[in-house]
Amino acid sequence: MSATSTSPARAVASSARARRARGRVVNGARAESSQARSSASARARERRARTTRATAESSVSSVYIEHTDAYGVVFYANYFATLANAAEALGTADGGAADGDAAKAMGRGRVLAIDECKYARPAVLGDEIAVRSEVMEVVSTSGSERRAVVRQIARNANDEETVYLSADVTYVDRDDALEAFTSVETPEWTPEERFATTPVRVYRGEASWGEDELSHVDVLRFFERGRTDAIGGARALQHLKETHGVVVVVSRLNARFAERMLVRRRPNAIPECEVRSCVEFKSRGIQIVFHQALYDVDGVTCVARASIACTCLNSKTMRPMKCPSALAEQFTPFVLRPSVRATGSSPESRITARTS
């Protein structure tokens, strides 16, 4: 009797012990999982700390007439002069946020690359621009070269929600005794007769880095000349606005620049470089992507290249609209062939270590 009467109690106790054991296993697993998540979060924070070296806001820059274009908004290349000024401030004692290799790279203001540039809205005469600069990556080589990838956002100084432009800009500094790259990878484009070409006479006053060396802002100005010529000239732009109610604005940009964009000068002669441009249509004809390259006077050395996306906007509503057929026909001789697009050659390709 006693054995049969205590059996249910033993069964209940055994079941309780089993539940407690399972609970310890589950709790242990949960603790291990929580610890793993905490460790992963800590590692992620450590990676971010290693990657993001410094963040700073620049001093405010006012928009003057000298900064604007024919549409009364800031000329697309001039933003990058403002970004370079902000990077220089971040890399100096005045900025006070970056140090070491990052400071040396940004302090020189030389730009190797512009990636993921997006133009959100235009700044106009009288606006005040502030730039937020965040160092995302710093690379130093054994050859005393330092590169800093800086995410920069240009916004209205009085309204943080009003963003004009954002881009990842790669700044570079190197020992002047070392030989710098003076060319970038040559684009794989269509045969020469399919380019729109624009000659650029490089007077000494055109070169921002001295009489023989161009800056990235200089090159972007030359690329604008190439796009205007491809469209048919300044009168064609005015005709588009008056007849078709269309304005063409830059919306995205990716570019590569040689470390030193040197212009060969001969005695008693003005050097003449060349911008080559071809186009492709995207977003059902709303967007025109200009693939452009700047060649030195020899016609062989490519010193810079870019993919610059332009959007057609209704001049009254400023809403996107399809490219007018008249403009599309203007581009017909130098539309990028599908076989070339398939190769994937673009300004995002690596910089080739080729010197001239």
C-alpha cells in the first residue's frame, strides 16, 4: 500500500525536476544568445568607431552671384569647392575634429573620387550653406600616401531638413617626392566618331592648382561645357526652356580624377585638352546620363572621367518629365551602344596606376 500510495508523489517530483532542468537549459541558451548579441553589438560599435574617425560641421558659407548659374541656382561644380573648404577645415587646427592621416589627406584638398553624389534641391542666391563632414575610412600606404573617404552633406544652415547635396568624397595627400598618378583608366566607349567633343583651351588662369595643374572643380566645369555643346549650345538650352518648357539639371554624379591632373605646355602655345561625351537614356527617357572624359593635349592620356546624370524638369512645376524628342534626336549620333553598356566600364572602376 505504501509503495503504491507514494508513486504519484514521486512522479510529480520527478516531473518538477525535469521542468527545472529544462528551464536551466533554456535560460542558459537565452543567456548565451543575449551574450552573443551583446558581443556582436560591441564588435559593430568597435568597427564603427574604427571606421568613423571624426565628424564636424563647417562654418557657414553664403551664396553669392559668383556661385550661381543661368538658372539662378548654385552651379553644380561649385558645391565641391565648398565641400573641399569644409574638409580642409576639418583637417586643420581650426576644424579641430580630425587628426593624423585623415587630417593630412583632407588638408590638401586634392580629390581622387566622388561617389554616390545626389543633388536633392538647389541652393539659391542668399542661402547659407553648412557642411557636415564625417570621415568614413582612412587608408595609409607604405609610400606615404594617405586617403580619407569623407561623407559630406551640404544643407541649409538655418534648416537641417533642407539638404542640397550629399556625396562620398575621397581626398588624398602624398609625399611630393613620390611620383603621382597622372591618368585614370581609359573609358571603353564607342568609336571616336560617336563622341561629342569639346576642345578646352587651358589658360593659366583656368588651373586652380597652379598654372599647370587642374583641380576637380576645374574638370567639372569643363564637363559642363561638354554637356552644353552636346545639347547644341547655350541657345539650344534657352530654346528648350522657351519652346518645350524644359530645363536640364544635374541630379547624380560619380567621378574619378588623377592624383595630379597636369597639362602639358609648349613654348608660345596655349594647351588644348578635349572633353569627350556620350549619353544613355534612363528612367524611360526622363534621365540623361552623360559619360564624359577629359583627355590631355596628346589625345591619349585620360586625366578624369565621370558619369553625370541629368534630369529633365518642367520649367514651371520643376517636376520630372520625359526628354523632348528634339533633344533625343540631337543625341542620336553619340548614344552609348548597348554592347558598351554591358561591359560595365564606368567612372566607378578602379584608378589605374599608369603615369605619363
